[in-house]
Amino acid sequence: MEAARPSGSWNGALCRLLLLTLAILIFASDACKNVTLHVPSKLDAEKLVGRVNLKECFTAANLIHSSDPDFQILEDGSVYTTNTILLSSEKRSFTILLSNTENQEKKKIFVFLEHQTKVLKKRHTKEKVLRRAKRRWAPIPCSMLENSLGPFPLFLQQVQSDTAQNYTIYYSIRGPGVDQEPRNLFYVERDTGNLYCTRPVDREQYESFEIIAFATTPDGYTPELPLPLIIKIEDENDNYPIFTEETYTFTIFENCRVGTTVGQVCATDKDEPDTMHTRLKYSIIGQVPPSPTLFSMHPTTGVITTTSSQLDRELIDKYQLKIKVQDMDGQYFGLQTTSTCIINIDDVNDHLPTFTRTSYVTSVEENTVDVEILRVTVEDKDLVNTANWRANYTILKGNENGNFKIVTDAKTNEGVLCVVKPLNYEEKQQMILQIGVVNEAPFSREASPRSAMSTATVTVNVEDQDEGPECNPPIQTVRMKENAEVGTTSNGYKAYDPETRSSSGIRYKKLTDPTGWVTIDENTGSIKVFRSLDREAETIKNGIYNITVLASDQGGRTCTGTLGIILQDVNDNSPFIPKKTVIICKPTMSSAEIVAVDPDEPIHGPPFDFSLESSTSEVQRMWRLKAINDTAARLSYQNDPPFGSYVVPITVRDRLGMSSVTSLDVTLCDCITENDCTHRVDPRIGGGGVQLGKWAILAILLGIALLFCILFTLVCGASGTSKQPKVIPDDLAQQNLIVSNTEAPGDDKVYSANGFTTQTVGASAQGVCGTVGSGIKNGGQETIEMVKGGHQTSESCRGAGHHHTLDSCRGGHTEVDNCRYTYSEWHSFTQPRLGECICVIKMKITSMPKTMS
């Protein structure tokens, strides 16, 4: 808060500045209206100066601004000071600027402040008196009863201001119930400040009203700040408590414990909370059926619980309660409401299923299956078509062989006894079963004087049936040695009549015989060897040969069985080496492992004896064998044999001396792994096994012919050209090199020029000039001399049989007498033609059909 400003010349200057600003604004736009406020010479900070009606000028202003920073204008037009202000005898004015940013509309209100010395002195006197008295312009507690009967208007309170002793004060109010909904509910007398209500009020709609009271002078001066007044509406018990549901439905299991919660009901009351008007009490006022009383209700929470454990669904499955809720804590004058509560008793498995009879008798023919022979019934008092009522039947005794099965009929809940495995009258004529029954759901009463399962006895009489022969056991075996002589007989398959336990009168027939090795006697079922038996045949598994036999009686009834002929092994197979090709990579291997097998049983097989066939001494010199285990040996070479393929015969003997000779194809190869040598023709050089077709051979021959034609043309052209001096290239080595070599005359002379070789026969070849420094051989003494620095001259380049010398000539250029072309000319002449030749060869090869095999 700022201190009071001095009232000297500074205030006058400020007033003149404000007047000048005001004059400029007047010329800029028209003023809406002028307002004069009478104020004392001293205005404290945050003091209400007066109120200006802004809506008369601008009804939709969203921006209100004061040209003087010492004053602040609120939205309702109230003018407050922001600092302490001392006014001189002169007038002070400022401008209120009103604008709307949406439509850019602007309005101005000019406010003039004027003080009267007499009024000011009187006010100071009154204020000193008022400082000693208690303020009456303060919030006043005020209330009224809802639904009041009047008379209306109903006096509520009086609003008074202490400044009424000095001024003529007019009182007014604003807010809800006055100029806001509900409108015109309250009003205040302008001169007395008496506050009235015009009609009854419902508290459930309006709990309180907050209105603003104002005290102003006739000229608009507001000596007091706006006073907030709160009018509280006192509650009256005018609302009944209401249940949240018209009918409550709960479910509880029968035989539950005492104190089990059934459910909870709830009610609401619109009256004022936390008062007697909303303090509710619940109670049960009726039960159907009326006795015995099985339920109670908590008076405060509305929770319903059981008071007895004798709830029995089989007796009563539903109870209906009439419940009540009352406010005023249940006092007789409180308001009350009733509702209905339905409690359903849910079933538990407290009754066991019981057979209607304790014993049953039925019969069935032998050899019949999947037939129903008996239905049994039970009684159960539990809820029908639930897990507590549905029965599960079981066979407790007498079904050790699994001949019977009992299931539940889902519609009737009966037990259906069926035969699932044929019965044999000759073995047993009567069977006694004990069956039991329980529910799908477990029994709920642990302590029960009777058994938890009801049982009954079923007697099943087996009726005799005329049946055919019986193949029992269905699989029978006999033993025979392999390689048995043709005609050898043995016991075969035996079937019998189940009634007489005899095999007489039964005939046999062979149904399947994979290789036709045996025949079967029609009357006795014995077998005879028809072809030689071989245990090592592919059709034999685990040394057993199976045939299928059909047995029939005189009535045409049949049965089928299997006869397994167990072939006893004999030593009829020699051991042998299945892998006859061996590759040994000499750089990485010195030996190879060979494995022998014997199709006979182990008693006639390993350990094997490996040895080299001693027919040739060369094999003994190059190879040796060493046993590794019972079935394998290691073959290694000795005396460093050359690369190539060799045949090594090896003899293998089993433990009984039976032997065989296996010739191994052994390849000594220059390789790292065996795969490297698999596709080679020559083990050492690795020539591929690829054959050229006739078109490929023709292309190669054509290329060679073209190449010789080009060389012949070059040689002929060089011999017919006149001798011309040529300059040796400047890139000769800057050093001295003398090579002298004398050789005997030879037949073939080779000249090297830029990597292209020409061969001449005899000693009649013409001299050909190649790269300086390359050898020139003509059957005599060859001398090459390279001198460092300067130019070189070749004095002699003669024919065959002469001595050739390349002398050095310093300071001059090199000349070639007998040589026809220098290196650069030779290169420029041969390179294009050689390239054309190669292109032609490629085109020929490309156009030829593929003959590579």
C-alpha cells in the first residue's frame, strides 16, 4: 500500500495532465456519459468510491479499463481506489474505457471526483464516533424453516449500516432468490433494511441462499463494502425413507450355519443428512411361512442373517419376508416404508441316491457284445436335473475281466448294464455283480449313520450257444531250423471245439503264406517244408515267419489264428565287407578302417579274423592289416606306394571258420578329404572326368588353325620389309648387364616378344627382333650386352649359325641393321589382330551346341 501523496504543486500538475488526456480522448471519440462522485479529500487504498451503471452505455463489455491507475473498476461498475489519494480543492477526473474485442466496439465514461469541505469535516467527526461504537455492517446469521406456513411476507432479519447515522442510506440486495432463480423470493426494504421472504422454500431443492447486501447514499456513494448474507433453510421431516428396490431376492444354501449372511437391503432419505430425519432403522415385520422364525435383520445396516440351521429345501424351498424402514431412529412418530424380500433356498447334496431294489437277476447269451441286459432305478430327494440328483453307477465286484459296463441314462437317471466283452458259457455259466451308486456332486453331510454309497446285487446267467471252433491262443509258435530239407514236417496250428474241448472234426486251411515255404495238413493242421527256409530273407523279421490259418468245423463255423515259425539259425553265411571302395588321402591319412558283417546270429558271427590274400607278394609288400575290434580292422599302406588305384583282396573268417574273400578297390589319392578324390580320373593330378563333344573339339582345332595363320602372316610380313633404322625405347634399364652363354646347336629356336612365342625349326630362321635385353638363340654363342646410359646401337643381327653381339654406343641412337621391326611396331601390329582372333574363337564356341557330357 502506497503512502499518501503530498497535496502541493505536484497534484496540480497531475490534474492538468489528466484534463489534457481527457480532452484528447473527447476529440478522439464521443463520451457515453459523465458521472460525478462526491468523495472526501482523502481516499484510503482499496476503498469503494462509488458505483457507475456500465450497462447504460455498454451491455456486452468484456474489457473494462481505467485511465487513472489509482482507480479500479469492477464488472458491476464499482469504483475502488488502488492507492491512498489526497484530493485538493480542484476536481479530479478519469475515464472508464469499455470495449468488446469481438466487434471492436468501444465506449467511454467520464468520472469526476468532487469533495465538499463541510461534508468532509462532518464525516471525520462521525467516523471518530463510529470507531468507538461496535460495527453493525457485518454478516448476520439468518435462517428459515422449510415449507413454512407464513404469514407471508415473512420477516427474516434487518440489515443496518452504521453510516446511516451520518448519511441517508438506501439498502438493496442481489443474488440467488432476488434477481437470480428463484427470483423474487427475498426482498429488502430500501429505507429500513428489513429482509423478507415471500413464499415457502423446499430445503431438498435449496439448502441455502447467499445474497449480497448493499448500502448506498442517494447520490450513489457507497460508504460500505458489499455485505454477503447467508440464509440457511432449516430441514423439516417431510420425506419418507425409500427402499432402493421394490422387491429384494436372495439365495442361500440349505443347512447353512447360524449367522450366515443372506443379503443386505438399503433405503434412502432426502432429508438433511446426519440428523434424526435421516437416521433409519430396519426391521422384519412378517415372514411367510410364519414359523419357525429363521431370519433376523440388523437395525442399522439392513443385513439379513440366519437364526437357525434347520433350512431344508426338501421341506420349504422359499421364504418371503416383509421388511420395514423408519426414520427418526425408529420412533413411533417417524416416517416409515415397507418392502418385500424373497429368500430362495438352494439345494445341496444332503440326500443319497438309493436303489429301489437290493438285488436283480438277468441273463445273456454267450458270445454276444454291446447289448443292454438290465436297467436299475434309484430314488433321490435332491433337486431334479442337478448334480445333486444325477447318479453315477459303478461295478464294485464281479467284473474283473471287463465283460460288463454300467452307464447312466441322462433322461431317466437309470443305470444301464451292458455286455462289452463276450461271455463264455463253457468257462462260466453264472456271474454275480455288485453295483453301487453316488451323485455327481459330493455328499455334504460328513457325519452320517449310514454308508455313503447305496449298493445292489446283480446275478447274470450265461446261456449256452452252439458256437464254432475256438482258436485259442490266437497266436501259436513252432521251431524249425533254417535250410531244413524239403518235406520236413512239424506241428502246426491247433484249434478245438469249446464244448467238447477236442480238435477232432476240425479242418485247417492256409490263408496267407508270404513266400510259399510251407504247406498245411487239412486234417491235423501240421506243416511241411515246401521250399528251403532262409532266416536271413528280407521277409523275415526277428527270425519269425508268420502264416495265417483258418480253422472250420462241420457246420461251417470258423476261427482264424496265426502260426509263427521260429527259424533257428545255422552258420550258412560267410562274413563279408559291404564297402568295397576305399580312398586313402596320403597327405592326411596313412590307413583306412574296414568293417565286416555277418547275416547270421551273433553265435555264428564275430569275432572276425581279417587277413590279406597271400596269392601275390606285391600285396603283402604294399599293405598290412591290423584288427581294431571284433568286426573291424585297419588297412594301411607301407613302402610309400605311388598314387593310383589298387586291388587288395582280404579274407574275413567268423568264429566257426567260415570265410569269404572281398576284393577292395583302394585308391591312394593326393587329397585332403575323400570327397576331393571322388570325381578324379588320375588320383594325383586330379583330371576331371569330363568328355568333350565333337563340336567342342572342332572349336578348339579351328582356334589353333586361326592362330597359326596369324603367326604365319606376321612372320612373312616381317621378312619382306626393307631395313629401317629404329629407335630403341627410352625405358631401358640404366645399368650394365653382360650375359654370355655357349650352348650346343639345337633344333628348336624360341623367340620371345611381349609374351607371344614363335617357334622355328632348324637353323634357317630369319632374325626376329624382340624386346631389348631378351635372348636371341641361333645355335651358336649368345651374347647380350646392356650398357648403362646413352643410346645403344645394334651392329649385327645375323642369321643362323653366326655370333650375335649387342654393343653399346654411348651418345648416339640405336640402330637395328637386320631386324625389321622395333618392339612398339611389333606390339601395335599384333595386338589388334590377336584380339580379333580371340573374338572370332569365342563367337564360334558360343554358337556351337553344347556337347559337354
